[in-house]
Amino acid sequence: MTMNEFLTLAAALALMAGVFFGGIFFGGLWWTVRKGVLSPRPARLFIGSFVLRTSIVLAGFYFIGHGEWQRLLLCLLGFVMARLAMTWLTRPSAASPTRLAPEARHAP
């Protein structure tokens, strides 16, 4: 394996790791919001979820980055790509639009 192949492989792995950590973070956020609406103690759920998700992502970025800004940048790019994917996957369908309360349809 040549040096260029190794660098390409490392870059691809950093990008995939960013997508993975983004999936964990934003998937966990989606799960938290869905469960938090029905929870008797939503603040505890939201705070605990935030701390856990952020800790996982920061530890993962630290491990994957390994002190190289290029890996961190690729990991961040993958993270943003996961955010866009989760936003697209969890959007409301056109068949069942959300209904706004009458008072939410206009500004005061």
C-alpha cells in the first residue's frame, strides 16, 4: 500500500466516522424529542441526552482527529452530511402536513 492510498483510506474513514457520529447525535436528538414530549420529566431527559450525545461525539472527534486538522475537518464534514440526511429522513410527509394552531399562523 502506497502512502497516497493510505492517506485516501484515512480520509475516507474520517469522513465515514463523521457520518456515524452525526447519525448518533442527530438520531439521538430525534429520539429524545419524540420521547420527551410524553415524558413526565422532560428536562431530565433532554439534559441527559444532550450530555451523553455531546460526550460521545467529542470523544469520537478527539479519537478520530488524532491531532490532525485535516481529519477533524473531514469528520466535521461527515457530521454535517449526517445532519442533512437526518433532516431529510425525518421531515413530515406531504400526505400528512402538520396543522398549526390558529394563533400560530400569524405574527402578533
